[in-house]
Amino acid sequence: MNDSLVTVRSFRFVAEADVCQALLESEGVQCFQSNSTVVQADWLLGNAVGYIQLQVPADQAERATELLKQIPESRSDVDDAKLDENVCLSCGAKMAESSDRCEQCGWSFDDGAEPA
Ligand SMILES: [Zn+2]
């Protein structure tokens, strides 16, 4: 059995993570939230650790990803920001197309990459 966990989606808000976790569990996919306790305890620290990550066992990641397509990402605060690769995932500011580093907070897509 492969016990390694992979992150299938990251969230800014615990409520969003809970919705997705409930969906996956209703479909029999085991899943876990990482960092959620930290995020709730300290919003700034939550930013530092990369929000809440919903993780599933590696062998269920593909199914989980399919199921999560039913739920649009970041429903709450980015509707007017056109979630794409040029929006800072840390503060939500629009980023210059020529740069992958946020001018507002210094966050970069490199920082947001999956942990090794
Ligand atoms: Zn930013």
C-alpha cells in the first residue's frame, strides 16, 4: 500500500476545504487537510505556510481531481480577478505577464510549488 499523500487543491479558507473534503469523502475518497489548524490560529502564519492543502493518498489522486472538477476553485474572493496564472495566489493581486513574482507581496509561483 502506498501511503504517500498528494495535494489535490489548496484553499484560502477552511470552509472551502471542508466542502471539497465532504465531497470526496461522500465518494469514498479518503482525504486530509494540512495546515488548516495553523491557518485558523493565525492568518498571517497561514499565508506563510501556503494556506490549507487538501491531500489524498497518491493512488486516489486522479479520482479526487476528477471529483473536484464539480467544485469551482476559490469561489469566494477571486470572481472578479479572473483566476489565472497571472494572479498572485498569496494576496490576489494581478501580476505582470512578464513576471512570475508578485509586486505587492513578493510571492512567486516558485514559492507556491508543491513541496519536494
Ligand atoms: Zn501577492
